[in-house]
Amino acid sequence: MSFRKILIAVDESAFAARAADIGFDLARSLGAEVAIIHVVDPSVVAYAPEGGPPAGELVTLAQQDGKKLLAALGQRAALQPVPLELIHVGKTVTEIVKAAKEWPAELIVIGSHGRGGVERLLLGSVAEGVMRHAVCPVLVVRAKE
């Protein structure tokens, strides 16, 4: 199977950077197009200390930070064509799956923190949620041991 459109989901973590590098290498070897997505979840971003900026402003700032992250990753990828940069606002799993359908991706690449047991139960797993709901294959890149 050859993948011609690869969606790489990223955040600011080292795990996501490693997944992006692997996704870029795969795209290079297959001659695939790449889209990079960063999702801003307002329910996570909107918690400001008392007297801090309003929630809407925090979301806007998070979107700007996401754009910088995607631009830096896109430059580092050195791919032709240049990766499509997607910033979505909403629930992370939902937005990644939606973007994969709309673009339409043939593969999603996502990093995993490699949490297990109670920690995963309490924190949830974006990678697991994407695997359960995606309509295309998902490559989960685990954290280095």
C-alpha cells in the first residue's frame, strides 16, 4: 500500500516532534503530500489565573503559537510541495479525525507519550482516540525508551 496524503498531528511535545520527523521521512520516501495539524482545545487553554487574559484571548494566543510551531516544522521538513498547515479549534481527537476526512488523508501519524495503566485512564489518550475513530490507518509513534 502506498500513502499519497499523510496527516501529521502535532503539539509542542518532543513526542510529537519525533512523530513529525518520522512522518516527514515516510512522506519523502513515498513522494506523499503532507498536512500538519495542531489543535487548540479551548477547554484546556481557557483556564487562566484570576485577573489573567479572557478565555477568548488565550485561545487566540494559542492559535498564534500553533501557527509558529507549524511554520517551524514545515521549514524543518524541507518537503516539496510544502506541507499544508492546519490549525483547528475544538476537541483534539474530533478535530484530527475531521481534518483527516476533509483533506482527505490516507494515513495519520501521531505521537504517543506511552502512558499506561492508571495514568492513561486519568489523562486519556489522544492517539488511542484517533485510532478508534479515524477512517484511515494511523501510525502511532511511541516515545523513546
